[in-house]
Amino acid sequence: MTAVSGGGRLVTRNGRSLVLVVGAASLITSIGLGARATFGVYLDPVITDLGTGRGMFSLAIAIQNIIWGLTQPVAGAIADRYGAARVLGIGAVGYAGALVLMSSAQSATVFTLSVGLIMGVAAGAASFSVVLAAVGRMAPPDKASMALGIVTAMGSVGQFVLIPLTRQLIDNYGWRSTALLLAAFVATVVLFSWPIRGKAIEQQGQAAVRAAAAGPAVPLSQELRRAVHHRPYLLLNAAFFVCGFHVTFIATHLVSYADAEGVSRSTATLGLSLIGLFNIVGSLLAGYLGSRRPKTYLLSAIYALRGLIMTAFVVVPVSGTTVVVFGALIGLVWLSTVPLTGGIVAAQFGTTHSGTLFGFVFLSHQIGAFIGVYMAGVLADRTGSYATVWWIAVVLAVLAAALHLVIDESPAPPAPAQTAGIGGFAPAGAAAIIVVAGAAAAVSAQPVEANAALAGSYICALHPTGP
């Protein structure tokens, strides 16, 4: 049932304008994902100025992604308890500060500190998973899926606009001045976060507040125990590792790869920005099909298509045309994995702790991002070629496609009464439970009761094209 005010306008479950909430959330997502997507354009100017190799730049981005993955579940839990606007504001200020420090970097150490460590923590707080969780709770049940789809699509609009704009600014003013301009732009998130203020339980309206007062929900610790004993969830962790490997490697190194193959930087930048444009179509289509077809089969098809697209891109001689076509095609299967993977987590465990549980899956994604982006930089420096990494990415796509064919998205069974340990957690996701569970549980004492209608459409954060 749609919530409508006396004046006939759409309102959220806690009485705010739905248009205002979705509009503000879309702007935040567009700024956040767009800013993070620009780092592939910074690679060559930065390493030329600092006199380093691709490995240094790749290590900084790799550290950023792993720190982002580690902090996101904790940031999400803090946002649930103390308010999304506060967490987003702190994250935006931290991210802007990291960009200011990056602009003054005269050494690899300062660059890695700013882009890797500081920006990684800030990215976890300002992640659009915090935004989407808030929108999902606030939107009326029959409008939630569309609201989430619009907010996610707007993130890709930011990528499409900011990547070529950043290229132009770097060409005209240099990468340092461009980083300062980007810092000022990111800081505006503080202003746009006001409409999605409030604790998680408050965002769901008075009915949820009364329900929470009536009795406690399932504690997070119990759901974590249930998760680590559910094999399909562990396989989902392993499969999402592949997504992180793909998107961060491509987002960071595509422009440099194309430039090394003789393609102009402007054309390579166009190819990278087209990923964002075509991701709008792919993500909305995935969200639509996800409520009508098995999500595991759709994900299997997406990873298989990634493998085919990358194979064709490597086999066919590189040219400006192939880079542009590759950007468009890979964009169709870019972040379309996010609504489907988030939907599986919600279907397996319900929506009360789905944000935190997806955060652990996202950490697996970020471990893949760390390995993919760093391996590519190191191998490119040592061998002068990205060929090995492209073929590794193809093999991983095939493995992920196969894994999703055996993942069961039905509700997970209850956890055993007592456990001896975590057991055989998927290698890529093991650190998630060990490192983050205690911190996330500590700030999640107040449970969140999200709308069950989100089970098929819940979307959590993934980084832009590069998380």
C-alpha cells in the first residue's frame, strides 16, 4: 500500500516527502560513486608526477578497498543505531580531507596514506549502502523497489558525468587542483544527507517503533552463527570475491591499458564512462528480473557474459572502437550483481540484519578488489602487459558462473544450538566474521525491522566501478 499524505503527495513511512528522500539519496549516491570512479583517470598523471610505477598506485587503491570493506559493516551498524545522516556526513568530510591530503602528496607514502587508509575508512562511512538501507526502510512497501532502483541508477549517472569531466580538468589544471575541486564537491554530501536523517527504527515509522517495543528481534550474534553454518551463504561470499576482482581491476586500469595499446586517453576515458551509462540499464533490468526469475541463475548468466565479453576484448586487436564497445557491454553486467546478491542475502536471512550480513559478503568483494587491482599493477610493471590479469579475470568469471548454479537462495535453516567455531567459511569471506562481527554487534544492540517486501529487491553497497 502506498503512503499518500492529505495533500496527495507521496510520503515515506515516517511521514517525509518520498520525492525529497529519493532525490537527496540519488544526489549522494551520484557524488559518492562518481568520485570513486574517477581514480582510473588519475593513474597515469599521478605516477608520472611522483615518479613511481603502477604498483604504488594500485597498492593505494587496494588498501582503500580492503579498509572500505572492513569498515562498512561497522559503519552500517552505527548508522542503524545513531542515524544515517551523521555517518554520511562524517564520511564525506573524511573523504574530502583525504582528497586534500592527496593533492599535496609529494611521495608514495603520503599518497598511500591519504588514498589508501584515510579514504578507505571514509568510503566505508559514506558508502551508498548506508543510503540504500535508509531509503529501503523509509519507502512505502510498493515503492521500495523502484526507489532503490532510481538511487542506484543515479550512482551510475555520477560516474558517466564525473569521469570525462575529471579527465578534462586534469588536462587543463593538473591532477592536484582537480583533486581539490573534487574534495569540495564531495563535501556537499553533508547538505544532502539531511532528508534521510534518523535512526533505523525511526525511519520505519511508528508501527515499527511499537513493534520493537513489544519484543526483541533475533540478535545479530545468532544470525551470524546461522550464516557461518549455511553453505550457500559461504559460496555467495566466494562468488562475490570475483565481482570485486573484476570491477576494481577494470575501473582502475582500463584507461592505462588502452593508452599502452595506442588508444587515446580521451577515447579510453569515454569507454570507462560508458560503463556507468550502460550500468543504469543493466542494474534496473537485473532488479526487474530478480523479482521474476531465480537470482542465482541470473547471476550465473551475468558472470558468464562477463567472461565472454572480456575474452572477446582480449582476443580482438585493441582499438578505440573496441574500447568503447567494451565499456558499453561490460557496463550492462557491471553492478547488476548488486541487487541480485543483496536480494539473495535478504531471502536467506530476512531483512532485520540483511545490511550487516551483506556487509560481510561485501568484504569478500573488497578482498577480491584488493587482489585484482594490486596484482594488475604489479604484473603490468614487471611484464609490461595486462594480458595475464585479463585471463585470470576470465577464469574467475567461469568459476563464479558455476558457483551460482549450486547456490540455494531459499531461507537458511536455524543455527545449531552450540558451535565449536566458524568452521569452513569460504576463504574470501572468512575475515569478515572474524574481524568485524564483534564491532558490528556492539553497535547493533537496537535491532532494525526492515520491510519484508525488500527481500527481492534489497540493494547494498558495492563500490562504484572501482566500489
